[in-house]
Amino acid sequence: RLAQYLALTDHSRAGPEVVDQAVRVLETVSAASKDIKLNLESHIFGGCAIDEVGEPLPEKTLQACKEADAILMGAFHNIRFGSSIYTALLVGSIGGPKWGVHAKVRPEPGLLKLRKELGLYANIRPANFASDALLAHAPLKPHVCQGVNLIVVRELIGGLYFGTRKEQGVAPDEDTAWDTMIYSVPEVQRITRVAAQVALSADPPLDIHSIDKANVLASSRLWRKVVTETIEKEYPQLKLDHQLVDSAAMIMVQNPKKLNGVILTENLFGDILSDQSSIIPGSLGLLPSASLAAPPSVPSPDFKPISGLYEPIHGSAPDIAGQGIANPIGTILSAAMLLRYSLGLEKEASAVEAAVRKALDDPQAGGLGLRTADLGGKTSTKELGDKIVETL
Amino acid sequence: RLAQYLALTDHSRAGPEVVDQAVRVLETVSAASKDIKLNLESHIFGGCAIDEVGEPLPEKTLQACKEADAILMGAFHNIRFGSSIYTALLVGSIGGPKWGVHAKVRPEPGLLKLRKELGLYANIRPANFASDALLAHAPLKPHVCQGVNLIVVRELIGGLYFGTRKEQGVAPDEDTAWDTMIYSVPEVQRITRVAAQVALSADPPLDIHSIDKANVLASSRLWRKVVTETIEKEYPQLKLDHQLVDSAAMIMVQNPKKLNGVILTENLFGDILSDQSSIIPGSLGLLPSASLAAPPSVPSPDFKPISGLYEPIHGSAPDIAGQGIANPIGTILSAAMLLRYSLGLEKEASAVEAAVRKALDDPQAGGLGLRTADLGGKTSTKELGDKIVETL
Ligand SMILES: CC(C)[C@H](C(=O)O)[C@@H](O)C(=O)O
Ligand SMILES: CC(C)[C@H](C(=O)O)[C@@H](O)C(=O)O
């Protein structure tokens, strides 16, 4: 069966527009290969699911996600991706002022539940897609951000996000609210192994910088101890150091190349540092992310797809939704990660990344110099998609 | 009685060198004024106290701090500052590789205990000391960092730092460790009032940006609600908005001027964001901080000193200790904050800041163009102090 893309009717957010282009990219890759066939399905999720059925993660969507080989999420829409071998899924938006923090039903619990139910403990956020053409737009001086090569590996289903909590207004002590940052030895071991696998996938292997607040927090002392032991015992060839989270946030602006390599950290610190890192390498927040339930696949004859969820790290841009001008690059690069990590298609993933780089690069550098509105240009979402597909 | 500075014998860290210069600045201010007399005492604290007596905060130091009108801490040494009216204190270092996170006795609990015992709930970290002369050294492009005017107001004795915790190895569940992020309504009210006072001390008043993770954490939802209610009810003239911590960390690099004003946040987020902000305005981490047990003093006839602890936010630089080349500016600017917030001496505080700016400014701009080693120059710690004192 060849790819089938189910268009969404809900165009109140920028999601569908950018996902359209990522789907075309996946279809192009699939059409060019005799091994891959896509089987795409679309499902509602997040904000639009609240609007339609009153909850952010409907049971049907969750089931479909569990059966899919990989999930591609627009800033608002996910795509379930597949073939005779693989399946994929397209769903709804996560944020927007309409579903604010004091709303009765909020989208975020849907995302957290999806992560937890699928066991997606490893969030990989590469901040190494440097485009020379974008350096002019970067906030950091060129000599500071050129050559930055960071990959954040964030633990995604532990820590403050999933520990016991108590809301204000609940007895006892109605006037207090609390959350628990909790980690166990096996949780830290498995995320350390993912970081090590990511570090080893580069040649030479990358250094690992583990980030914590071990000078204050008990959970961070456990973190530091287990990371150290796991690397020493299982990956003695890798270089590991430890940084305090406050200091890491400072270094990341002052001299980010000092952190080149894999940044291994717990859920909340990873949330903060990966957002911060996403604009460092001149990439302006156009970066992708992968959330996996196991270490990334290594291509091999008996390769099995690794279930994963892929999404751009940028927000939903409700202000420009429906105008056809949103930048699809974060989602297209997420599709590339999907090819790489879930399906083991390294060659195809690199080809997508090269096509994106070409679209952005200046004509003098052999590129097309295309710019969507966020980068001060006039290229539409679809035009940019057209050119990337053409290059592919 | 005139100021008496008790020289420290422990020169194993950069602390004493930079504190020397800050003390000279305070002495100069005091000599020029008939109202202020200084009475300085020195006490051990942190790393050097562990070395000497086996604990980071000896009872004698704590008592002296409680009696002092204000405390000035070098990156490693604190100075108890006083006069017939005021007293001040000079103590020891907080960090260094020697007292690492797995050491039996660590310096940090001493700092945390000192903050807690003195009730220093309000940490004020202005990141608005922009020196045009330093922009060349700043990592951000000039148009991004010029005009940045941030003041971080961080809650300092609540949240994850002081909630219940359990270490790994302690029953039940030896294999887990956890910390609690807890806030109560009154804790959030009082820090909100400090932020409001700081906002009102500028003309026109500054905007307040409250930072939390209310889309996930119960304690953040309480935080957001109480901040909103307190400002609406008590300070309706102030402008308030809310940002998620991940997004704030991103904006602070991408376009920090968007956050100009007071950044109001809880302990851990404040730890991270204030370190990050400290290098944004071209100030390269040379910034001061104040920790107060009450809103800052407003000059008035019945003025009473507000007990506070003042310290540079930069670390201890054990690598360059004892060479007389450390940069004393963070500590000197901390002394200026001490004059402003604890003693209500706004004119004197501004004079110190102006003298520092003159020392740094380029000769074409009427400055002295002095640079210590960290800024690529050859000026010694003492020379820089000499010139600042001379200007004063
Ligand atoms: C939407 C929110 C719950 C989420 C998180 O904090 O994990 C987002 O910020 C992210 O980083 O994916
Ligand atoms: C030394 C450490 C405990 C401290 C903190 O985290 O509060 C420091 O980083 C600071 O910001 O003053």
C-alpha cells in the first residue's frame, strides 16, 4: 500500500499546514524506495481533541498510537506513519491560549499520558542543525555559535513531571501545593544508556555532559552516582563530566561549544536546557525531537522498528495559523529523525536534512535562499515544501 | 569608631583578594560621610570553615551574622559590615573541587542554613549593569544585548531547596531518591511584594514577568494564582505577565529585551535563570546579588537598616586564587547593593557603580579602560580597586 494522507478539516492552528509538507517528504522518500511503504492515519489529540470530544487524549488515539510504528506530531497535529511494515499517525494541537493553565481540561496531561503510556523515556533533541545561512539571524555572535554541536538527551517520564503532587485547595494544608522530583536507579541507568548510544553513533564518539543540581538535591545525587557508575562500567571508552544546571545554563550562552557533545539530564532540566539550546546553533527554534521507548536503532539485517514520537520543539504559533505561512522545517526535520531512529534509514534521513539545508542556504553557497515569514522572507509553507521535495 | 578590616590569613582562594577591594570601597564611602561608621568583623564560612572546624557554618559565624546589619560575602569570603549603627562580617569560601558533591561535609548546606536562619527569602539579582565597554566581550550580538534591563527576584528559602527529601540508600525504597517542591500562599505573597517594590522603585515602574511551569506543576499553579491575585489586589498599577520557564530560557537568549523588567520566580527556576541572565547584558557574570529578609528599604527619616546578605553571583575561581588577578567587580557591586538596600544609601551606591563603570569604560568615552585577566587585560585586582577608590 502506498502512503495515504488524510487531510484534516481543523485548520484553526498552524499544525496541519506544516504537517502536510512533512508528509509529502515522507511520501517522496517512500516512493523512491522499494523497501518502504507508508500507511498514514490521522487522529485527533490535544486542544482539538478537547474541542471535539472533551479530552486531550481520546482512547482511540491512544490505541492507534500504541499500534503505530512511529508517530509524527505537528506542533499541533501528529501523524501516524507506516507501511506494510510501518504505520503512522496524524493528530491534533497541544497548546494555545484557549486551553490555558486554569482551564478545566488542559492539553498537556494528554501529552504526558501519551509519553507515559508508550513508555517514551528518552527524548533526543539535537541542536546541531547549523545552517550558515541562518547565522545572520542568530542572537549569538558568529564565532560563539558557529561549530556548536549539542544533542540533548532528556529523561522524559520521571522526575517532577510524574512524581506525586498535591494541588492547592486539597486537604491537608489547603494553602500549600507540592510536586515530587523522584528518580530510581533503573530509570537513570536506562536513560544513561541511550545517551551513551547516541554518543557512540558519532565518529569519534561524543563526550557526555551530565547536568544536575547535586549540590542541593537528593535526586540529583542519585542521578550523578548512577550516571557515573553506568558509564564507567558499561562504556569506559566515553568521556563524561558533570555540570550544575545553573552553571550549564550560563555556559550555554557564554561559550556553548564547551558543552559540545551529548547533554544528559533529567526531565525538567532537560525541558529548560533543550529549549534554550534550540536557538543556540543559529537554528532559531526550527529543531526536531524524538521520544523513544528504547535506545535508537542501529541499522542491521534483523532491524526492528523502534516505536517513537517525533515532533518539532517549537510551539503552535496560533497567531499565524491558517495563513499558509508557518515554517515547516521543524516538522520536516522531525520526519528525518523518524526515518533515522525508528526505521533505521540513515541515508534517507541525511538526504532530507541535506534538502532542507539546500532550501535555506544562500544562492552563492549553492542554495535556494528560501525564507518563510518568521525569517523575514515571503516563501509560503507550501513553496518551501515543494522545493525540498524537488531536491529530494 | 572607624572601619577596621581584619585581614584573613586563608589565601587559598580568590575570595580575600576581591573582598579586600570591596572593603576599601566601603571604607572610602564611610570616610566621606559623617553619618556612616563601619565596624567590620571577619568570620569563617563554607569550605574554609570545613577545613578549620569541620562544618560549613560554625555557630559563632551564624551568631555574628544574626547580629550584623549586613553581610558581604566574597565568592568565598563574607564581610560583616557595620558602624556605630551597623555591623558587617567577612567570612569564607563556598565552593571548590575539594568539597565536591560526594564529600561527607559539603559547604552548600552551610549557605542554605544561613539563608534559612536569617529568613532571607528574597534574592535580588539585577542584570542591568550594562557597560558599553564590555559589549565587545559579550556572547550576544550588540543589538540583542544592548538595552537589556533585567532584575531577577528569586524566592530563596522555599521550593525544592527546602522541601522534604530522601537520599538513595535510605529505606523504604533504597533505590530511589526524591525532593519536594513545595510552596504555600504566604510564601508566594511575600516574594511577590518584594518584586512589586523593586518594580515600583523605578520610574516608570517596571513590568513584572512571573516565571513558572504551571502547565505541569501543582506548586506552579499555586504560584501563578497567588502572584496574579497579589498584584491585582495590592499593586493594580503594575503590569504582570506569565511565562513558562522553558520558554523564558529561550526568550532570554533570542530576544532578552522582551523580558525587560522584574523576573519573579521560585527558587530553582531563579537559580537557573539568574545565572543565565548574568551574562546577557554584556556584564560577563560580574554581577552582584542581595538576599533580604524584607522588602528593600526606602530612604526615609525613620529609616532602619534591613538585614541582608550580599554576594557576587560568580563562582570561586580556585584556579587563579592567590595570584592577585581576580576580578573584584562582582564583589564591589555587591557592596554597592549593600549600601542601597540595607542602609538606604542610594547616592553612595550610585557613586560606587559610576566609579566601576568609569574604570571599565574606554578612554574615548572618558573611562580608564581597565581590564583584569578574565577580560583579556593585565590590570591586577588591587590596581582596579585603587582606581575605583580614587574615582570615588
Ligand atoms: C507541553 C509541555 C508539557 C512539554 C513539557 O514540558 O515536556 C513541552 O514543553 C515539551 O518540552 O515537550
Ligand atoms: C551554591 C548553591 C547552593 C547556590 C544555590 O543553588 O542557591 C548558588 O548556585 C546560588 O545561586 O547562590
